[in-house]
Amino acid sequence: MSDEKRLITMREADETTRDRIAFLSNRTDRPDDTHVMDVYTVAPDGSDLRKVTDSDLTASRLRWHPDGSRLAFVGNDPENAYAPAKVFVADRERGEYESWSGDLDRTVARFGRLGWDGDDVLATIGDEGLTRLARFSEGRDPERTFESQGRHRTVEGFDCRGGTAALVLSDPASGADVYALDAAALGRVAPEAAALTRLSAVNDDLLSGRRTPECRRITFESDGQEIEAIAYLPADFDPDDPDADSDTDSTDPRPLVASIHGGPVSYDAPRFSFEHSYFTGQGYVVLRTNYRGSSSYGREFSEQIRGEWGPRERDDVLAGVEELVAREWADPDRCFATGFSYGAMTTGYLVTATDRFAAAAAEHGIYDFRSAFGTDDSHVWWEDDFGLPWENPDGYDAGSSIADVGEVETPLLVTAGGEDWRCPPSQSEQFYVSVKKQGVPARLVVYPDEHHNIGDPDRAIHRLTELREWFERFDPAR
């Protein structure tokens, strides 16, 4: 491989100790056809290059031990996105590395860094719809820690240095802020005093005088399996007496937004979200379902959708909607669906299979896997899950909601980023035109210069307004 190609595939140096620099690089023969990412170390002058891993992992988040003797990192299976990410530790002198995750069937979460506390590694894990802390030790099973966090808030950032742990805690009611605590409180022996010191108050002005949503975990059955979801409720809504009149002089149950997370190998946890608060402030109940395929519930739960996207996620979201209707939290005639990225794809699976929703919005999704192959940046993933499109055309078609677009009767808003390489705007244009051709109300919004997000603040506000106005336009109560 040429020096130029090596430069393109090399990630920036990530961790430096006194006399070694650790970095990540893909130097395989076909770097564009694999998710392998290897760990290398090198002397500061560029000499003595050493390859640490054996091209069997997607490595990330390097962290030297304070004395430089060990290097911790996160390792994923490069061919299976559903396998839990693990904590690995490499010995600098021996050049060997091993997993410290043991039999823990939980993934290392995407939030925060690895932190050394003595000879142990602290890391965040996804654990049943929650991001929480765990301690990893050589030769011992990992141990969950920080029990006082509870299940009503989640960790969205973490680091540990010099015996002090810093973390971002996100709470649906009070926002997200930075806290510090003594790492000894996260130990196996020391009691969990967990005396948190709040270091920031970034949301105080924003939330002052405003009513934030109540957050409830719910479980329900879908296809014989227990599914968990997070429900965000308007501040004036009493879930224990849903038929009572609210102080806004409206009668419950409420309109519902089934808001579907992306990934699909991701999960929802109770957190502060401006978007959720915006919709609950408008009187909606917001439902976030951890459908099959989501992580944090173990490999078997997540891996069920591998190579067969659509039916399980769709059924789980629908089961969650029916659960809230049965509880009389949601008005059966005022249910709406939306999702971003894979959430948009699940929205596509929903509207091609059911007319349950009064209106729906699919944001930045993929709806035709065959035409997406090679035009997006995920062809390696598609090959790992489905094989190649000319070898498995039926599999690609089965996962493409465009194949069933003739069944759509739900008014549909479709959005895209003009420079999105993950879910190209041509996918949204194709889905929109196909729905519009049938006389079904449809609207296309493309955000110029935006990639796989909406980063500009004015456009972020515009996006929420578009969603709200689309739902209001087709709300039978309006």
C-alpha cells in the first residue's frame, strides 16, 4: 500500500505517554472493504513502529496507564455490529492484548473515555436502557458500580484521572451537567458514598420557570418478547389518572409521537432532550422504544435483526403505541411517527405496513438498499449484514421499504441533508416522489450543506417547526 493511502486511512494520534505514541490505523490490503482498525505505537521521533493488534478488531478510544506500562482500548467485532464492544488491555513490553470484559454480555457505551483507577479500568456500558459505569479488572469479571445513579438518569460523558472521576449526567427533568466524584466511591471495597460535586449549571437559565417532562419506563410484549420503552409525558399529565382534566383545559389521553431512535445498534435511556421537551410542551406524549436490534440488552436481543431489517423493529414500535393507547395515555386517533436515520427507515417500514398513524415524518433515511449500495458510506456494513446486492437481491429488496411504497396511505414528510453521505438525499427524493405519485399528501425538505445531522441552529429550529406543523396539519382533533 502506498504511503499516500496509509496517510488517508490513518487516524490521528490518540494517546501519548512519555516515550510512546499510540494511534489507530487501517493498513490492511483493502482498507475500504473492512471496518478493521488496528492499534499501533511509535516513538515520538517516528522510529520503532509496533503493531499491537492482529487486524481482528475495530479498535478505538486508546488510554495509556499512568505509568505507561499498559494500554487500554475498546474493541468491536469488525464484521458484526451487533456484538458487544469490549474493554481490551495491551501489555506494552510483551505486546499481548486481552479482553477484560469476561462474560459481560453488555456493550461498552459510546459515551466517554476509558479511565484508569489504579490498575483497574473504568468505563461506561449500555445496560438495559441505561448508560452506567462499570469497573474492569485483570482476571476478574467486570462489576457494575455507581448504584446511586439510579435508573432515572443516564451518563453522557465520562473520564477519570488522578483518582477523580468526571461525568456528564443527563436527567429528563433537570438537564445535563458535569459532576465530579472520588473514584474510590466506585471501588469494590469502599462504600458507594458517591458524593457528587456539581461543576456546571449550563441549563439553569434555559429551564428556569419551565416545566420539563416526567419520564416513565414501560415494558410490554411484542411477538412473545419483553420490550422496554421510555415515555416522556407532558408536565400537566397524570399517568395514574389519565382521564382527568389537565390545567390546560384539555382532556386526556394525549396525542402521541412515536419517536424512533437510530442505529439500529443503539438504545434510549432517560435523558434531557430539547426535542422531547419541545413536544411534551406542545401536549404530546413522546414514546422512545428500544426495539429488537437495540443494544444494551445483550447480544442475542440485538442480533435478531442481523440481515433482516424491518419487521421486528416495526412490530415493537407498534406494540409500544398500542400499549400507551391501552393505558389511555395516548389518543388512538392522534398517533404520529417520526425517526432520524435508522429511525427514518423504521418509519418507512411502518407506513408501508400500517395506516395506524395520522401522519409520519421520515428524516435522513435509506429506503432502497440496492440503489444505496456504493452511493452511501455504509457498503461494508451492508455486505456484512446482507452480502452483496447481486448475490442476495431478495435480501436487499426485503429490507427496502420502497418495494412496498404502493401500500402507503399515511401523509408523509420526508427530510434529508443535502451533503449527507450516510443517507444520501437521493433516497429521500425517491421515497417522496413515490408517495406523491399515488396522491398521498407528501412533503420533501432538503437542508443544503447539512450532512447526517442538522447542525445549524436556525435549521434545527426549522426542523422542529416542520415536524410540529406537519403533525398538526393532519391531526383530526384540529
